[in-house]
Amino acid sequence: MSGVFPGRESRGMLRALVGASPADEAVTVSSDIRVAILKLMAKIFMINHVVSLFTVVKKVNKRRKSSTGPLSRRRFVQVAGTAGVASLAGCYGSGTEGVEIMGNQSIAQNLDVQAFYDAGVPEDISIELTAGPEETDARAESFVTVLDAQQEKPDIMVMDNGWTIPFIARENIVNLEAELDDSFVDRVRSESFEMLVETGSHPETGELWALPFFPDFPTMQYRKDLFREEGYTDSEFDRWSTDPPSWAEWSSAVADVHDGADVDYGYVWQADSYPGLSCCTFNELMSSYGGAYFGGLDTLFGPVGERPITVEEPPVIEALNVGRDMVHGTSDATQDIAQCSPNVVFGWAEQETDGAFVGDANAVAMRNWVYTIGLADDQFTGDQELGVMPMPYGVPESEARYDGLGGTAAALGGWLIGVNPNTTDLESTLEVIRAFHSEEVQEAQLNGPGFLPHQPDLVERLAGDHPAFGDYTETLRLTGDNTVARPVTPVWSQQTQQAYQEINDALQRRKSPSEAMNDLATALGELENI
């Protein structure tokens, strides 16, 4: 994700992960048609992945004594753009020895491998950074191909927290808790953002199978200069940075500012009919009102088929009405929500919203991921001034039925580190894995690719000196401590499509919230029990 946006999830990926049959598809499609579609999808998948992409190889002197001096005996290879090669068994990679980490181009090009050695990785272990597909679902499919073919490389896979649990549930990657010492695993758990750890843990045993790499989450970003023109001061901005207003208060403030500002839009957010709506934008809004898809956080990751379906409960209906009121001004919610958003948000995802708020400087406020803080820092000019705060809250936590819900809530994005069970050098790979939890590597990922540390303490300590994040470290830490993950299970890739379609229909008033959630509850129940 520019940032780490979860992307459009692949039902083909799900079938590969869980061994689902064509009967797992929507019940309205006949069996013969489903089979034909799946065969066609498989052919397209293989064609896409057989095509080898251009590879840029940059060899770097490990010691980095001189950019022009001779290379040492050991060399580090940073490779960008090896996406398509991984699908061909026997033809993968560059053939170099050492521990290969496959991420994206930003990691391959900008993460300083010297940090791993500074963190204690023995100098006789070479490290290779490679770039897989940029799109998250394509990355998942490439890892499925690698694992199914029992390929030895990459040794380490950078995995979206939104689809790691299905790999864990099928035991497709190494159980890190069984390989690493207990004291290290305990430190990872106690020192990392809790929800990120949860998405790397086995849903039944709680064992740690994937290590946190970096988190991502949205914040509310707004134009301080426009608010100042309407009489708001630093006292409000300072308070909001760690104590955000309610949705009722915030919608009213944005509407007032928009009325007096020379911009086209008030509050812009992502409400298109796509996975980002169900897994992120609405998930966090619903959570802030105390609602959930499957009850509380204890049943977020299962057990599938045994957990309650709670989308028809009042907090979920209220969240839908709040979204409707912000756009339509219809006063459907029990709270007093001001009309503050344009109806174009029903077709907008991340790119459109950051284009309106950052690129065109044409909106009062925006919900978006951490990456847009850096964009605004680079692109705002003149008197344009960025403000950042945690997402507004729906109801206080004390009023929420389920523990951990209510209050400010932000959808969890971010990435984890998993180990290929076919690696031929597990010992060296684990040395590199340990380094990911070091301050040296987390500082390098912040200063290179621009990824936040996965340890809250390091967010405040290291990001405080970052040119884009330095003014917002308290906000970022508080937001990271209040994230909510999507309900990742082997069936979520199918459930999310049903969810975003019904949510978008309700927001656009094609259906009433009650009708949409009744239909969604039926669909979720069928998919829970396939």
C-alpha cells in the first residue's frame, strides 16, 4: 500500500490457501459456471506470473566504507522487481546464497541492510532484499505459488497482516514460537503493538508464527489553517492530538469550517464498494460505536462457524446511519451528525481522497493512512498547515457492549514477517528474524522506506526526529494502541465482498441499514458454515 493499504483481496488466493472448492463461491452461480470461471482464473493467474519482470540489481558494499571503493568479500544484493519469477519452479531468484527477504520495491531499494549487522546478525550471513508484487493480493498469490512448489527462496516473506492468518491456520509457514527462545518471544509480545501481534498469532493456540514488521493505521488529517480562520486555536489542536472529539462534534466542526473555506469538500473518506470499506473504513467506524461483525475482539479470528454474527445489532445500524448523515444530512442517526461529506466518497478509495486533500488542497479534512502525512509534509505550500489526530469516537468505551470497542478506533494495516519452511538455512534465517525486533532495524525502516516501528516506545523515541512524523508521535502511538483488525479467517476473503456491497448499498440509501444488515447476516452465516 502506498502506506500499507490492504488492497483488493483475491478469492483465488483464498481457495489456494484453504483448499476451497468452487462450491465456496456465491450460491447464485451454478456449479458448472463456477468451475469454468475457476479454470479461466487459474489460466490467467499462471500467465500473469510466468511473465518475468525487469529486475534491477544493486550490489552494495556491506561495510559501506566508500561508495566508490572496492567491495568486501561478502556482498549484499538488493533486488527490485522480481515479481513474476517466483511462480516458475526451478527458475526463481538470482541464484545468490544467503538469506533472502522478499518485500516490495520500497524495502528492496531503501532499507539499509547494514542495520541487520549493527543489530547483531553475524557477518558471515549475507542478506538479499528482493521485491515481489506490489499489490498485496498478488504478493499473497506469489507466496502460495512458492510454498506449493516447495521453493527454498525467499527465506523470509513480508506478509500483509490482512491475510497472514490463513497461512498460519494451514501451517504453511514456520512456527516461530517453536524455533525462537521464550524470552525473545515474550519481549516481542510485550513490546509490540498488541493487535499487530494478534494478527501474527495462531487463532487457536495463540502461538506466534509471524513477527511484527511495521504497523499502519489511519488518522484524521485536517487543515489547521482553515480551522484557524474559523476561530479554532492551538488549544483545540493540542487537545485533539491525544483526545479526539466525538463524531457529532467533529462533523459539526468540519461543516462550519467548510462553510467559510474556499475549498470544494469538507470531510473526505473511502466509501467505495471495495474491500477497504468493509475491512477498514466502516470496520473502524462501527467499532467506535461498539459494533462488530462477529461479537467482541475475542471472536475476531474465529472459531469460524461457532461465533455470533452481530451486524444487525444497534451499534452497527447507528454507524451506518452516521455515515449516511455525514453525506446526505438525513438525520437518520440518534446522534446529531452534521452533513460534512460529498457524495463522491461513495466512489472514492485512498488515491482519490489524498488527491483531493493533499494534491489539490481542496478539502477540510481526510481519513487516510500514515503515508499521507508525508505527502502533505512534502506538498502543502504557503499557509497550508497540517493537523493530525486519532479518529473521532462514536461512544465512550464504557458504553460499548463488547470489551475493547467504543472510543477512538483505527483499522489495522501493516505487515508481518513469516519464514518459508523450505529454507535450507533456518539457523541463519532466524538470526535475521531476531534483528527485525531491534532498534537498529526499526530505525532503518523508518528513515529508509518510511515505515513506523512496530514498538510503541520506539514510535515516540525514533519518530520524534522524523521530518514528517516528528510533530505527531503522541497521536501515532495512541492511534496504534487503539487499532482494530479485520476479522481475518480463511473465509474472510469471501465475506468481505458481501460486507462491502451491503455497506455501500446502505450508505447510498439503496437499502435501509436494517435491510442491508439482515442480508449481510444471512450471507455471513452461509459462509461461516460452508
